[in-house]
Amino acid sequence: MKNYLKKDEWCIIEEGLMPEYNCISESVCSIGNGHMGQRANFEEAFSGETLSGSYLAGVYYPDKTRVGWWKNGYPEYFAKVLNAPNWIGIDVKVENETLDLAQCQVSHFLRVLNMKDGYLQRHFTAQLPSGKQLKVDAQRFVSMADKEIGAIRYSIKIENFSGKLSLRPFLDGDVVNKDSNYDEKFWDARHEETSEDEAYITVSTKKTGFVVVTGMKFQVLKNGQVINPNTQPQTRTRYASIDLDIYVTAGDEIILYKYTTNVTSRDYAEGDLLKTAKERISQAFSKGYDLLKKEQAQAW
């Protein structure tokens, strides 16, 4: 394998988008805090080769072992760590064009895992098929100071156009495991709800009965000022999202802060999960991204 990653004392660095190594980079640049882990998948849509992965400690499924007759002695079942609800997702559109790095001309791509302060960061410039250009700077972490909290700072700078920028932060519990037998899904839907700036989904594992509530709350800034764009909350089975449209011109910078939580029935009574998730989100939102990141760095 090509040694394509650069290193220094504290960082693993990928310079340039290399789709053929993307799944490897997603593994190498994963983040985690002992309660939850997250592969280095992109927040925005990506139609190239990728292996999505969000994981919660101790949440498993007793999957049927399928091996050949020559492997006598293998257990009938094994505990599979499940792909948990996707909490990082942020769909991005410019007018009717989706930001998808597999369909764009990408330059200045940089993915860095900072192991001193404990966060993942990406930079890139994308030219859409229409010629519209934007620059993205994305940071995220799962907190060592507060194990149930994850946070994302997603910055978009408009380079050469005016028009409508659409963002859709979402939570998706309709996830799959690549190694599942017969494409089996392991999560049952329990509950979905949204408001103008918050969303929550509740799902439970088949057989083992673990219950998970994943929640989010967001804030949007335009050129450094908090704005309140019109929102359109949406839900479907195991999924919740909030659409927002922002009209932008060249030189504008839009920042979306997305605060998330994952709470499970391993730690709380099932009846308290949604209430607890809302409390955790409120606390994280009140602190704000910069303080959360500072606390994370100190704990790390």
C-alpha cells in the first residue's frame, strides 16, 4: 500500500483527496471517547467509496455466525458491534446542486486528525459542475470531558456566486452493517420528533433491546452574526432533519454549529432517555462550540 499519509508528533495528515484510499483514511482518522466512536466519514453527501460508521460502546447484536463446515468449534452466535445512528450528517446544496466530492472538482483537500487536542478537521475547495465554487472547513470531536456529546463546526465560504444555499442537518437511524447477513437491519423505530432547531430519534436493537436516543440542536452564523433562517423540519421512520435556506453572495461565510448527543439504556432508565438527551443538548448548546472544544482539549 502506498504510504500516502503524512505525520508529525501529534497529527495524521492526508493532503489531497484520494478516493482509492478513502476507506482507509476513514479508519485511520476515526475519533472516539470510550462511549462512542465515529469513522472519518464526510458530513456532506459522498457517492464515492465509503464505509459509514458510528458506534456506541456495549450496544451489540447476537448475529448468526456463518462459516464453512471446516470451521467446527466456532460459536453459533457472536456479539456484533452495531453501526449506530448517523449523527454527523449535513446535506449541502447550492441551488439544485448537491455538494458531493465524488462529483466535484476538488482542490486544497486536507484531512487532519489532531491527537493532541482530540479533533478531526477537513479543508477543501469544491467546484460544482455548474462552476460555482465554495470553500469548506469542517471540524468535529466527541468529547472526552462529556462522553455523550459530539460537536461539529461546519464553515462554508462562498467564492464566486450569489444564490440559495440549502443546509440539512439530520439524524439517521436507518443504517446498515456491511457485514450483516442477507442485508439484515438491526434497529427498530421508536420515536422521531423535531422543532425549529432540534431533532431527536429513538431506536432500539432487535433481540438485545438496547434503546438509544440520538439528538441534535444547531445554530447558524452568517459573516459572524447569528441568523434565524426559515426552517422546515421533517421526519420519517428512524430519521429526522431540518431544512434551512440561506441566500448568499460571493465572500459570505456561513457557519453551522451542530451539537449532538447519544444516550443509551445502558446508562439510564428507558423512560428517562428522551428527557436526558434534551438536557444534554441544552447544556452543550449553552456552553457553545469553543468552550466544549477547550474542555475537550484539556481532558484529552
